Amino acid sequence: MTDQYAVIGNPIGHTKSPLIHGLFADETKQDMTYAAIEGPLEPEGAFADVVRAFGASGGKGMNVTAPFKLKAFAMADERSERASLAGAANALKFENGRIVAENFDGIGLVRDIEVNLGVPLEAQRVLMLGAGGAARGALLPFLAARPAEFVIANRDIAKANALIADAGARGSVRACAYGDLETMGRYDLVVNATSASLTGDLPPVPPTVFSPEGTAYELAYGKRLTPFLRLARNVGVRGIADGVGMLVEQAAEAFAWWRGVRPQTRAVIDRLTVPLD
Ligand code: ATR
């Protein structure tokens, strides 16, 4: 029987997941469908009911997007360590009547940077802006890549410190205020994990953090040259990228987790890429 998968979010109209997973399924010859479901925002509990009903009707797995990642995590029977640190799930698997929660956002991000952009993180200086949900998802995969130094800048520094405390002691990671960055030198990679780009804003990052030979990475995708990427380009940063590769790589991780076969990502990334300018 054809296996069923879906992405659930609200709104869900602009999701690229059915296209991405459809291309993966064609390439790897998997007998599966992948739908988009608009999840209910209320009443409380309605989201979990829809997820359980999908699993009970034979669904094998789901991707979860805004605003349901926390609810999906909370309702799961089992959770990966990555999902637990993020407190959020972006992928679920239905297995023997149980719901397993994963979070592939961070690993997709690191894979895009290291494999697709060809920027190994080991022994590099890495700066991440933001300490919200996106940053939480990225922290463990970043630390696993063994950068020489990993700094998290956030307006609310207590939030950044809480994130580091939750991760436990795993390598060289510390929090700082944006104002401290002026005296902290250049970073090989600067990642914008804030939600500032969604409103067209620029985090208060000084241009001195960028290295011309380095990379500036924007988690948002399809928004062309965001204020963050524009700043990086204006100071001469060679490598600038948005999150389209991360989107496809996290999907590939989920696909491999569900199906046991890893799809190719290059052609799918090229197909979804919106030129930055
Ligand atoms: P989510 O969980 O959806 O990522 P969030 O938890 O509200 O949302 O986190 C948003 C992140 O973007 C936070 O790190 C936030 O910084 P603060 O914690 O200091 O508020 C950051 N952020 C949002 N708008 C920003 C802006 N204009 N400049 C800098 N940081 C911004």
C-alpha cells in the first residue's frame, strides 16, 4: 500500500515540502504520497487530534512547521536529544502506535554549510545571532562540527545563557551582547538565526564581525538580499547564502529517517533557489 506522509502548519499554502518530498520520492522510487494539511489553531488539543488521526489512518510520518513545532514535541511519546534541546519537533514518525519526535533543522543547516557550501566548521570561529527556536535547533549540530569558538549574540543575553546551560558543557560556546562584538574580532561564519529578517529588520550586529573570506548565512529563504545579507555583501563578504539549502537538507534528513534511503539534494536546491538579487 502507498505510504502516506504530510506537512502540517498554519498557514500552509506556501509550503515547499510536498514538492521537495515528491521529487525525493521520484528519484528514490518510493511508493508514497505527501500532502499539506492546514492544522487547527484552536481549540486546544485540536492539533494533537489531527496528528493522531493521521497516524491512526495509516500515516507514516509528518513534517511540522509554524506554529506547531512546540505542540508536536510536547505530544510525542519519544524525543531525540536534538528535539529535546530545541523543545520543538519538525518531523514525526508513527511507529507501532507511538509518535517519535525529531528536529532536523539544525543538522540540515550544518550540512548545507559544510557539504553544499564547502565550508568546514572544524576549528573555525562561528557567530550565531539569536537565541530563539531556530537557534535552539541549531546549537547541538553546530557544536558537533567542533568549531574553535562558538558565540551566541542576543539582545536578551539571559536567553542566550539559558540556551547554553540547557545544552550542557559541550565545547567552546559562550553568549554575548551585540555591543560586545565590536572588540571580538572577525568570524569565519556569521549565521542570522534571529527572526529579524521576517520583518525586514537588521539585528544590531557591527560590520566588524564579518571576514571578507568568510561566510554570512541567513536562515530565512526566498527573501532575496535581506538587510543582514546586504550588510555582509557591503563589507565584502565573499560567501553569502540564504536558507534554501537548509530547507532541502532538513527534508532529506527526514526522508532518510522515514524511508531508509537518502535522496540527492543538489537538483532540488537548484530548482527552489530564488536568486539573491
Ligand atoms: P522563534 O522561537 O520563532 O525563533 P523567538 O523565540 O521569539 O522566536 O526568537 C526570535 C529571535 O530573534 C530571538 O533571539 C530574538 O531576540 P531576543 O531574544 O533578544 O528578543 C531575535 N530577534 C527578533 N527580532 C530581532 C531584531 N530586530 N534584532 C535582533 N534580534 C531579533
